Amino acid sequence: MTALAHSSGEAPESVATETLWNRQLGRYPNNTRRYTYLAITVLATVVLYYELYIQGAVATQIITYFHMTFGFYVAVSIVGNAVGALGSLAAGLADRWGRANMVVYGLLITGLIILVGLPHAGSKGVYMFLFAILSIVEGIVLVATPALVRDFSPQIGRASAMGFWTLGPVLGSLAVTAISSNTLDSHPDWQFQFYVCGTVGLIVFVIAFILLRELSPKLRDQLMVTHRERVLIEARAAGLDPETALHGHWRQMMRADIIGPAFAISIFLIFYYVAVGFFVVYLATVFGYSEAQANALGNWYWVTNAIALVVAGALSDRFRVRKPFMVIGAVVSAAGVAVWATKATTGVHGLNPPTTSYYELATIIIFIAAGGGVAYTAWMAAFTETVEKHNPAATATGLAVWGALLRTVVTVVLIALTFVVSGTNALVDQGTKVKELATKYQAELATAALITPAHQTALALNPTDPATQAAAIADITASKGITQAQVGQVLTDSVKYKDELATAAAIDPANLAALTVAPNDPAAQVAALADLTKAKGVTAAQIVQLKTDSVKYAKEIETLAAVSPATLAALQANPTGPAAATAVGEIAVALKIPPAEAAARLAAASAVPKADLALLTTAGPVVKDASAQLQALGAVPVSSLALLKTAGPAVKDAGAQLVALGKVPTADLAYLKVNGPKVQKAQEDIGKQWRTWWWICFAAQILFIPFVFLMIGRWSPKAAKKDADEHDAKIEQELKALETAGAAS
């Protein structure tokens, strides 16, 4: 009984082999410690996926910061997944070297890369290199963690345990979207997201460094169905040779029921991996969402997926079957993807946004996430059980096959994505700048669109050539029925009759029209003169009075006009002073008359009423100048005035548009000329391209279903319960035999 008593219940566990480097447990742990190790493993998985996916939350910023093309950004992920596949294969060594140290020191390396390396990468090449290193370590560790989960979880309860492990990528993604969507507005720089993520990673490293342990090879290399078998596992361990158990383990994993399901789940997860890496880019280019909006929409997916993983795991263990959950989950997810393909890309035509609303997208995502979670958690349990069927000691090797296949498929998928959704390249690489320039120069670009390519070219070569300008203006005004000849005439007449046009502009349109109809009509003339002189305070009544006085006092006006303004002012101040003699002299000289006659004319002018005289001296010159302007305007050909009236404003406006267009930097126009059509074409095509891609994801999820039949496990809960009862009876017999043997010794 001694051996049995020491190995059962919650007896003290041997820690003779436990150190911070040699983390192996000599005995199977009690539930408290087992759950602790499982929790740390799940936490490590969450953080590792958080680190792996964090760049997706700020993808557009990273592309801009490092001056990447979208193709280069995708290449970063392609290289990462390719080398990650090699890392996953290397993780097969976990069956020989153990799992815990791979996880612990992997967390240290990835935490430092995220916190220090990537945010301070000096170039896009350095960024790609560091991400490749990150992916290699992730590829290793993310095979070691499910192996640890398998080691600490018997088959009864395996789906629940794997449900929590599969929370890793989901909660990692949720951490990305939740943290970024709530911090990007206050911390818009992309490096901040990496600082937060790296800090979290190093905190989890410290926890794992202190607490994480693993089973010794002799314990983990055995098949364990229920926790009751821990005594048998420990008893059998004494007779096991780990090296013998691992002999031929790679060959044992090269089987259809291992490779087939591993490939199937890899293609099933195409939608998931594209969502992780490119949801932000997709929602930004197709729906115009900001990074925060796109990540907030992603939260619906990850929260639903997380709930489905845990619930499905518990139900799968409750009914003791995996296959029905895989099929049902796959059908629900595929149906959701089909709806997504039709609804999440509708209405994409040119610059018009899709017609599907935010909450419609969220509803569809919920179904996809729920179905995917149910299928994936059941698959993980079934896959590890299928591996155990061939060799329990080769669990990490089997998971390495899965990890390598998964990353290889993702690599191929990313390469295919760049060809299927080719419009994304232009939208990400040039779309932002094209949109910015198009908004900034909206009016100028509208002008340029009216000018023929030939005239645009000629204008670029010689922007000051009058003929070229006239041709361009004619293009702009063509919709208004103005010919190039008329444009030329307007431009010529606008210069030739510049003063006359200014005169016409000062006259009220109604008065100008009346004057055009009856140019000799006194009333029309007075009205026009009043318009020209009103700025100087002359009224129409004063103009009429001036016309009367100019006839009545014609000779006196002539006399006063001969006197200089200074002399006239002095004379008005003192009519009998010295200014009188000066005025007589000026009149005599100007009019070439004798002084006596000049004196007589000055006396006659002095007899004019002061009011009339004041009007003649103040308003007279103003009206005289206005009359000269009106006379000059009347000399302009009627046809020229008519053309200037009808076509002039349009030509003037077109000329102003042409000047504004000329101020746009040549480099900006050249950029728009080269990239504008590409971006516009991409905007027109992007919805159709993404629709094609989502249908590919749908086909991949349907293709997953036949491979379910290759895996171990029952379809019927009743048959599964019968198997479990038979196994329990067998274990009971072995425990009794072990107890009997212990008592005999």
C-alpha cells in the first residue's frame, strides 16, 4: 500500500528534479498545480499571439512610417510565416528537450523584440529581419504550448483545456483590438502599441520563469484518459525508456490522419488569418474606416470566438465527442463567410461606400466567429488524441507537423492574396496621397478635367503662350457654347477696351441697357453719368443742372477754365485782391485776348450765381470726365460689347481657374496623373476582388469537412459513453492489480 498511498490523493510531490532550468516534475501534479501550469501556458499563448498580431492594428501607420509598399508589408508576413514554419518543425525537439524552457525563454526573446527591437527598427529591412526572428521563436513556442496543455489534460477534459488554449490567438487578437481601439486616439503613434505589448510580454515572462513546470518524459509519454490514471501513469513511468518511445516519431507522424487534418484546419483558418493581418487594411480601403473603427469591429469577432471556444470545449467533453462539433461549427462558419462575401463587398463602385452597415457586418462576424470557435476547439482535442493514438511520446512532433503546415499554408495564402486582391496595393501605396491631393486641389482638378490632353501638354510646355491659354480657356468654357475664336476676341478686347469696360462695369445694368438702345437719349445719358459720378457725390439732379448751366454759361465756363485752381480759390476768397489781376492775366494768355476783354469776361463770370458757380467748379470737372468716359464707351463696336457682355464673365472666370491650376505644384499634378487612374481603377475593382477572396475562404472551410472523417473519435455520444465506461472498468482493474501488488510487497 505504501507506493499506492504515496502516489494518490493530494500527497506531497517530489521536486527533486525541479530547478529554474530543469523544470521537470517527477510526479503528476495535483489539481491546484496542474491548473496553475495550464493557466500560465494559456496566458503565455495569449501574449505570444498578442505580440504576433500587434502590427496588424497599426498596419497603415507602419506602411507609411517605413515607406513600405503594401506588397512589401505583405512580404514581411510571408517571410515571417515561412521561417515560422521552420521554427515549428524545430519545435518537434520539444519531445526530447522538453517544453517549458522553450516557452519561458521564448517569452523573453519575443518580449524584447516587441518592446525594443521593432519600434526602433531603422529601416523596413531591419523591421522585416526582426519580425522574421520573432516569427521563428513564435513558431517554436506556439507548438510547445499546446504540447504542455496536452500533457496536463487527460483526454476527458481535453476539449475544455484546448478550448482555453485556443483562446490564445483569440484573446491575443482581442487584446490587440481592445487596447488599440481605446488608445489610438490618445496615443496615435504606432510605437506606443508595441511598448504596451512588449511590457505585457516581459511581465508574463517573469511569471512563467518563476512558476512554469512540465512533466518528465516518462510521465508525458503515456496516454492518459482520465485524471484517475495518474497513479498508473506514475507506476508505469518506472519501466519506460523515453528514447525508445521516441524512436521513429517523425515517421509515425507522416500519416494521412495527421497530415490531412493538419492541412484541413490550416485552410479552414484562412479567413481567420486574413482577418488578423488585414482586417484593418480591408475595412480602411473598402469601407473607409479609421484604424480605431476597424479594430472596434474586430472586437465582435474575437469576443464571440472566445465564448464559443470555451463553451464548445465544455460541451464536447460533456458529450465526449469531437466530430459533430467540428462539422456543425464548420457549416455555421462557412455559411457566415458566404453571407460575408455577398454583403461585406456590396455597393463598392468607384468612390461610393459599401451599402452594408457597421452592425450588419458585426452580426455576420458573430456567426463566423461562433462557428469557427466550435470547430477549432473540437479539432484541437481530436488532433492531439489522434496523435496519441500513434505515439503519445510524439505529441510535440505531431503538433510541429501541424504548426509547420499551418504556417506554410498561410505563406501561400498571403502570396495568393497579393494577386487576388491586387487593388489593395494601389489603395494602400498611393491611395492616401491621391485622396489628400484630390481634396486639396478639388477645384483645380475639375478645371484640368475640362482641358484636352493635347492642350494640357501644350500648356505645361509654354504656360504663358496666349494662343495656348486661349485654347485651354475655350475647353473650360466649351459647355457654355463659347468658341476658341470668341475666347480670343474676348481676351483681345478685354485688353484693348480695358478702360471702357471699367466704365461699363460702373454703370447700372438697366441704365447701360437703356443707353445701348438709345445712346443719344438725354435721360439715359444722365442716368449713366450719375452712376459714374455717384462715388464722388454728384447726383442726377446736379448733372441735369450742369447740362443747363453749361449751355447758359458756356462763355463764363470757358473763362473760369482758363484760371488756375489756386488763383480761382484765392479769387473766391477775396474778389478784389491781387488774385484778380493774376486771373485777368491767365485768361488773356489762355484765350489769347486783350487784358481789357479778359477783365470784362472775368467780371461776367463773377456775375454767375454762387450756387451755379460752385456746382460748375466742383461737379463740373467730374461730370466732364465721366462724359469723356461715356463717349469712349460709345465708340466701342456694338458687337464687341455684346460679346464681352455674354462671354466675358465666363472667359474671365475660366481665366481665373486656369491661373489657380497653374499654381498647383508640377510634382503634385504629375503624381495625380500617374497614380490617380490606378487608384480610381482599384477603388472600382476592390470590392469584386475581396468578394472573390471571401469565396475562396468559403470553399476552404467546406473542404475542411471531409478530413474530419480521418480523425479518431466517435460520432455518437452514446457510443462514446460506452467506450468511456469500458475504459473506466479496465482502469479499475489495473488499479486493483496495482494495489494488490503493492500490498504483497
